[in-house]
Amino acid sequence: MDTSNQAVVGTSLTALRPEAPKRQRWGVKQKRQIVEETLAAGASVARVARAHGVNANQVFYWRKQYRAGRLGNRAGAIKLLPVTVEGPPSAPPEISREPSSSPVPSGAIHIKLGHAHIRIEGSADPVLLRLVLESLRG
């Protein structure tokens, strides 16, 4: 029979485990600010992430969300471009190689983006037009 009087120290399993660091919860405003820092010219995602104590992969995911417009921004929205309205041309434009017996029809659209010139007459397929403009934008 064991007659020793050893004191039993009560320990729980949680007291033996080191406390894990609590997860940082980032608000939408904070995420957007961090992402916008990475979008600046010459910015490095890794450096910005390190400066804020965030994993770079997490910042790349936030950038994806930002571009999709899911961080409370309007990045995925259509942006307005400056437009000038001119009267109908007196002669057909130079880029037109087809003979035209009538003046430019109403509803004609002429777009100049850098070296590209786009001329749309009549009704155009909106999906096709969007694809062409997005490919020119880059």
C-alpha cells in the first residue's frame, strides 16, 4: 500500500499548450487600402504584405476580389472615357476601303484608341463590341 503523501497538481491540457496567436481580422476598408498600395507603380506585393504583416498570397487573393468589385470598390464597373462629338464628316474616312454612295448613317460610332481606329455603323453586337474594346484596352 502506498502511504506517501504526494501532492497532486491539477493541470489541464489547455494549460500545457502554448496559446496560438489570434487571427487578424481585416476589414474591407483595410483590405482595399492594402490592395491599392500594391497597385501603385513600382509597388511590390511582397513588400506591401510584409509591411502590414500579411501573407503575400492573401494579398493576391484580395487583389482578385478587388478586381471583381467585391471589396466595396467599383473596380469592376465600367469606367467613363472622355468623348468628343463631331458633326458628320463631309467625306468618307480614310480607313474605309468600301465605296459608299451615302453619307455616314446616323448612329455611327468612331473610336480612336492610340493607333487603333474603330468605325461601327448600324447596329453592332454588344458582346462583340465589348470584346474588341477590352482587347484594345489590354
